[in-house]
Amino acid sequence: MVTGLVGPNGAGKSTLLRLLAGIDSPDAGDVTFDGTPLHALAPSARARRVAHLPQSAQAQWPLSGRDVVSLGRLPHGAGFDRLSEADVQAVARAMSRTGTTAFAGRRLDHLSAGERARLLLARALATEADVLLVDEPTAALDPAYQLEAMTALRGEADRGVAVAVALHDLALAARFCDRLILLAGGKVLRHGAAAQVLTPALLEAAYGVAFELVVLGDRRLPVPIARSGPTGDER
């Protein structure tokens, strides 16, 4: 299943993903994995079960694309000089699924921002974790590679991985996510199927912008049309 987190800037999407990854600790209660609190798992064990790609992920390392993706195998005890056959195959699969095989021998710091973003997504996929948490994976990509990245995440879900992805693009969210969680002000406004969440009334409440639904095939996609209420320039 692909669960999409949508909502305005500052709504809490990245914070929620960091909590689910065990990077941050909740103020109260526990985040559990199969009934076990995340903080009770050894870091390496947690990293094998939960892969996290942050929104701010940036890298300018003088490493080859293949070596960058191989970093996703570190939780399994791998290193550049000790990749098992299983590691090699996992890296190859991740690069194939993200369309980055052509970058295998190229240095990361010689690639464009979009190409680096795709390799970092491949690195997350290479871990082959049970849970994949991805924050704005399409932000640096052109439309063709946005579709490719989301198709890769959809494929991971179809293989049984639990995928949670934070998105600003509501059309991508409607197309690729099985369920959506709409956040605003650190609270959940609605969760459910896209048709239940992406309604003009709910979206206006979350974003402060009026929306219309445009029918495209069998989908109804929300399009922002005007800011609701007074703007800062009005007296």
C-alpha cells in the first residue's frame, strides 16, 4: 500500500515521517514496529526494517552512482569492498527500478540535481526494507521522472513494502496513492481514499485556497483556482 501525506508547508508531514523512522522521539507514547517500540531496536536492525529518504537529502560525494546506491546495503553489513551477491543484485534492482543504471559509473558530484535525487531514491530502495518512508521524492524532477519515481514506489508497494510518501503534488497523490492523510497545523484533517480526502472543502480548509475538481479519465483531480479570504496586500 502507498499512503500519501499531503498538506501545506509546516503541516507536519516531514515530522511524522521522522517519527515513523525513529529519527525523532514522540513527546508521548511510542512508535512501534510489529509491536516493538522503535527505540528498543538496535540501529542496524531498525535500518534494515525501515528506510527513510528525507526531503533535504543532498549529496555531492565524489562517488560513483553504483557506490552511492550500495550505501543502502550498509544495514546488512555490506561495504564497497565486501558486497555479497545478494547486495549486488539488490543494488542492480534498485537502479533498474529508478532508471539510474546509466549512472552506475558516473560520479555523483558530476550529475544534475534531478539525477542525484534519483540515485538517492535508488539508495533507499536498495535497502529492501519492509517500510519505505519518502519525503518529497519528486521535488527536483521533471514530469517524466516524477512519474518514473512514483511508479517505482508503486512497484515497491506491489511487492509488499509499506510505502509512505509526502507529496505536494496532489495530482500525483491522487494517481499513485491508495490512501491519503491530509495534515494541517500538525493535525489530521481527514484520511481515506483520494475521493474522500481531496474535496474542495477540505483542501480549502487545509491550504487556504479555493479548489475545483477537474475530471481526467476516471479521476477527479483538484486544481487550485484562488486564494480564499483576504491577502496580505488588502487593507
